[in-house]
Amino acid sequence: MLIAQGGRCAICEQPEIARGKSGAPKRLAIDHCHSTGALRGLLCQGCNTGIGLLADDVDRLINAVLYLQRWKGEGH
Ligand SMILES: [Zn+2]
């Protein structure tokens, strides 16, 4: 799957930037569905933590997108 995603995060499409204690780049996290345990994809630490903080709640994430889009292009 890492190869299928080109070593990039399934959400932000960037390679992992976080580094471990040794200074070596971390591997993308393997994301599992919390209810079924099914493998969902590989995520960088930031995205994995982000969706986790929003409780993997699709409605909440969509609302977060809509919220952020409201402020786009308004010259802030
Ligand atoms: Zn990411």
C-alpha cells in the first residue's frame, strides 16, 4: 500500500515529515477503521492525529472543511 500511495499520505498527499527520536523520518501510520479494524490507508502523523482529534467523524470533518472554506479568498 505504501507503494500504491507513492509513499505519500492519503489525505495531504505529502511524504511524512515527522521524524522519530533518532532523527530518521517516520513511516506513514497505518490507519485502521476503529469499528471494523479494516485497513483504510497510510497517513502522515499530522493527518492521522487530525482526523483522530475530530473522532473520525465524517460529518464533523465535512463541517470543518465548510467552516474553513468560508474564510477562503476573503483577503484575511
Ligand atoms: Zn497527511
